[in-house]
Amino acid sequence: MATTWAFDDIPDQTGRTVLVTGASSGLGQILTGQLARRGASVIMAVRDTGKADRVRAGLPGDIEVRLVDLADLDSVRRFADRMHADGRTLDVLVNNAGIGPQERTLSPQGFERTFATNHLGAFALTGLLLDLFRPDHDPRIVSVTSNFYKTIKVRDPFTDLTGAGRWSPSRAYTESKLANIVFGVELDRRLRSSGSPVRSLVAHPGMATTPMHDTARGLAQRAFLAVGTRLLARTAEQGTLPLAYAVTSPDARPGVALGPGRRKTDLRVHADPIAPPASDRALAARLWTVSEQATGVHYLSHPVPAG
């Protein structure tokens, strides 16, 4: 199914509070501006507050900057504690922040930094903020992923969170993005099983031109991005459309991957079936257990039986 949809179709967001991680550049910055223009109160959750303050100065509406480093689980806990202490409530959480690695480094807790930032921090943040969602304002959690998981296969995913065994930039990034979609789909299953009104959706931008492209190193990476950008890449604004749709559209639904079509000129929002290995429920259960053990954040801990 594909839907013709544009930023002008965003419904009035007055009265809604949206938290966007990684909101100071790229997709997150564009999404923040679009939501604020339509009345949402947006919390920019970022690791560089100075940069975010400069971005906020050029955007309209009710926007607040808060510090969090998703690679550092202690920082995630401090962020969540401050949200609770300040009596904040949420209607939408957008787990958008992500990095592309160039070398293997570890988080403060000893996990491979790409996986720690792109998945473990989002997993922990979601669990620690889950009780802040208002049940009567169409509460949603949106996980921003990539469709690379369909074409780049990762052997034995989620078995080595340090990256000490097999590591490469492409493996680290693809494994973390696979975790995003597996988590988003499994989160929705567990929320529905628990009777929660919160919905979990997954969205991806396709190949979009964002600041992450600027981190490419080496001839092979630069050549791949140069060719891919020319043939496939959309603008960052176009790549943000599926995210905005997932956050705001009354027609957005869980259990599918919301994103652009394969053709660069197809700007409709497609709702594609979740493909293997992201559809593997045993893999989802394993990721959940591994994530709870790594982060120390336990929630919705009983898997949903198949059927």
C-alpha cells in the first residue's frame, strides 16, 4: 500500500508533546521544525546542546533542548530521571538518533558504540519513559530504521555486543538498524499484549542525503555514496516524510515498515511488510532479553506467544 502524503497533510499538533532524539541535524532537525510549526511542543534530546540551541533559534514554536548521550546508559538514566522530576508527560517518542561508524570504539559501559547508540540507548530510553505517556492523546513510539536489512545480511546478529569478534562499519551499522526494526515491531506486540494504548511504529527514510554521508572515509565508501546519491538518494526533506507520517497521520499503522518507494521519484509513503530476518519472532525475543541484560532496564518482559 502506498499513500500520497506531504508535510502540508500533518494534522494540527497543538497540545501534543513530542520527544525527538538526534534532533539537531538531518532528519531529526527537519521533523522538529515541521512538528513545531503545527503546534507541537518538541523536546530536542541531543548530545550537543550548543548546536541544538543554535538550531532552535532558527525554528518557530515551542521547542526545548535537553541533554542526553544515547551511547552512555548513565546519561540516559539521568535524562529520564529529570523528565520524571520535572513532571513531564509525552505523547510521542521518536527514536531517531543514530551514528555511522568508521572505527570500532566502545561505549562507557563497554558495548560497541554504534549498537549502543542506535539501539541500546533507545531501548533503555523507551522503557524508562514509558510511564510518562498520556493514554488519551494517541500515544506513539516511532523507531527510525533502514531498509538495508533486506539486502545486507548479518550473521548471528545480537550475539556479540562488543564487536570484538566480527566487526566492520557496514556490519555494525546494519546490525544496529536491524535491531531498530526488530525492536519496534516487537515493542508493539508487547504493548498490545499488555493492554497499553501506546502504539509502536517503524519508519525509514530510504537513502536520503543527510550529514551522516559526510562521515564516509576511504575510496570505496565515498564511491558507493557518490553513485548511490546520484541514482537513489532523496533530499533529507523527502526522507523525513515517512517519519512525519508515522508520528502524526491517523492512518499510520504498526506492523509494517513505513518508507519511500524504491524509485527515487516515488515520494509516496509505502507500508511494506516486515521481511526476514526482522520478522523472526525468536530473534525478537532474543534481542529483547539481550537488551534488558545489557541495559538493566526491564519492561514488558514477557514475550507474546505466536498465534
